[in-house]
Amino acid sequence: MAIVLGPNRYGKAEVRVVRVTRDGGTHRIRDLNVGVFLSGDMDDVHLTGDNSAVLPTDTQKNTVFAFAKKYGIGEPEEFGLLLARHFVDSQPAVHHARVRLEEYAWDRITGPHSFVRGGTEVRTALVHSDGSGGSGGSESVVSGLRDLTVLNSTGSEFHGFAQDGFTTLEPTDDRVLATAVTARWRHRGTGSDWDASYAAARAALLDAFATTHSLSLQQTLYAMGRRVLEERPELCEVRMSMPNKHHFLVDLAPFGMDNDNEVYFAADRPYGLIEGTVLTDDAPDAPSAWQ
């Protein structure tokens, strides 16, 4: 029996970088959490301890900061592409770079330089590159978000489900539907207007959630993904994970009170977890960014 080295990668995780752009007295902020992961001709470092092909993870961290100064941080996807291409192009042993980005939003309060952390959601991006000269399957970009918490106080039902001897859930034709959306969407290329595309995809998700009369969270997930793809031709696939944030009616009968869908207990666990993919029928094969 032979023992061999399998797939591997290494890098620097969770590099927090904040870039303040000063346009005179008016400032703009981009706040990112960046992870860099490199792979390629790395057999020797694992098998013999030869580090000659290894770009230190500390150097990767410094590169993130240096690029933030040199190029600024505009759209997370574009910043990720700059980094990924740099590592592959500058290091002969590196054949593939994966850059994961999370952006934390800051909203202007008043005046030119005061901000408040915006919302609970986090914008995400995942960039893969085999080098700046590559095209087609050699580069891919996945944008998205997580922790987009939404709720419909009515317009949701759940009935007609399978039952067995352990089923206690009662069917309902009026319930609270709440979830925290994690969504990722795949771009057909690497030339999008990233900020505009992100804003439009997010708006499509919210609009579909608000306007879909839901018979199940699965149905709502599909409607949200379908709306994004119908409205954004630069995208070809959406993957979503949506926990069902259960809201249970409180029994107020012991207190001599009715509860006509007014008072709920918001349970945080356990929860149902719905996951699914919606894609166009002409979507190219899934790239490594999905892995």
C-alpha cells in the first residue's frame, strides 16, 4: 500500500484591513476581512520540509495591506482579483490562488467623517485565479451575502406535509416566516460592475421574499433565486442556505387571554435548515470557486 500526498493549500486567514479614502474633507470607508489560500507545486514542503517554494503567510498578510494602500479598496471582487493574480503571477510555485473576502458596511451618520456600522448582513466574495493571463475556467468570481435577516409577519402557510407516528406539528395557513439568508451567486465572467450587480441581486432577493406567498421555505428559496437570475443576466447560478427561524404562538389561555397570531416566542434552536441551488440551463460547469 502506497501513501501519497493529496490536495493541499495554505495561506493567511482573516486579515482585517480598513481603508479610509480621503476626498478632501469627505471620507469613505471599506472594511474587509480577507483570506488568501495558495496551492501549486508544494509537495517538497510537506514531504521533506523544503520551504523554498513557500511564500510566508506573513508576506501574504503584508501584501493585503500594501495593495490596500497602492490600489485602494473599491469593490471587494476587484480587490480579490488583484490579489489572486499577483500571487500566481509572482510566485512560480503557486498555480492557483483563492481569495475569500467579507465586507462590513459602514453608513454615514452626518458630516463628512462619521459612520455607523450598517445592518447585520455581511457582503461576501470568493475569487479564484490561475493567473492574470487566464480566461474562461481559469478565473471565477462568486459574490454573495450572509446574515441577511428577513421576516414576513403573514403570507406564509405550511400544511399538507408528510406525517408519521412522531409528528406533532400542526398544519397552519398563517404563520410568521423568518430566516437569515446566506446566498452566493456565480458570475459568468470577471468584468461585472461589482457594486451595481451586488446591490441589484440583493434587492431581487428581498423583493422576492416580500412578494412571494409562501407555502414552504423551500418554495420561497426557489422564488428568490429565480428572481435574481431573471433580473441579472451576468449571473448564472445562486446557492442559498436559509434557516427557518421558528416563531411559535404563546399559549396565553392560562391567563384568560386569546392569542390571535399576535404574541410569539422566537426560538433560536433547534431550527429547520433549507439549502438549495437555482441555476440557468445554460450555466457553464461549476468552477473551483464553488469547492
